[in-house]
Amino acid sequence: MWGNMPTIVVRYVHWVERWNRRIGRVAMYLLFALMAVMLWGAFARTAWHPQVWTDEMGQFLLAGYFMLGGAYALQMDSAVRMDVFYSAWSPRTKALVDAVTIFALLFYLGVLLWGGVESTVYALEYGERKSGLWRPYMAPVKIVMCIGITMMLLQCTAFLARDIARLRGQEI
């Protein structure tokens, strides 16, 4: 309709989706690590004495699973969507609505990333630790969270490029 999308935009979309797919597929295996840690914790509680690290490590693994898998879940269209009218719309109308509403998500993720980076810098600068007996460093989990938020931001911009292409009568 208005010409083809620039090659760099198409390459960007493919690059973002390829990396989010790879990282998301690897992140899926964190669920098995989480199960192993929780199983070990349950076994240790009944067999001898509780391990102080298993609950917090489980929380960290779950955060990594959730944050690193978020962009992949978006890409696979696994996110929950309120679908009252959306399913009846044409692909072009869906693309228009998605292209407009994605800015709210981009704003939210941008603010979240800003806070995450500030919190990560603080954790690195002061050696922040979680309170409790084990006292693990907080920086690693905060870094993973910032990576996950960045991946979601990139995926949302790739969605925006796809929606603009669809509005122009082209598929990426």
C-alpha cells in the first residue's frame, strides 16, 4: 500500500523475536531447577533440619522464570487478554488498536525498568542483601529482572513494528 517496511525494521523484529524465543525456551527449564530446590527443601525438612536457603532460592528462581519468560509468553500470545470485542475485529482493526494501546505498556515497562535499574545500581553499590538467615545478595536477581523487562520492552517495540506493517498492508 505505502511501500515495504525498511529492511532494518524487519531485521530488528526478527532479531528480537529470535532472541526472546531462545531465552524464553532456556528460561522454561528454570521450572525444573525450582522443583529440584523445593523438593530438596521439603526432603531436608522431614529428614533432618531445614535448609535456610531453599525458600529464598525458590523465590529467586521463580522470579527469573517469570521475568525471562515474559517476553516469550507475549510473543507466543500466551498473555491473558480481555477479549470482549477483540476476536470479532478484522486483523487491520486489531493492528490499529494494538498499535495505539501498546504505548501504555511501553510506558509502564519503561517506568518499571527505570526503577529496576536504580534498584540494581543501589544493590551493586552497597552490596544489598536480603534479610534473613541466608542473606543472599540481591544484585543477581535484580539484574535478571532488568534483563527480563528489557526483553519485554524490545518485544513490545517489535509488536508495534508488526502492527504498523500490518496497517500498511504488509506482514513481517
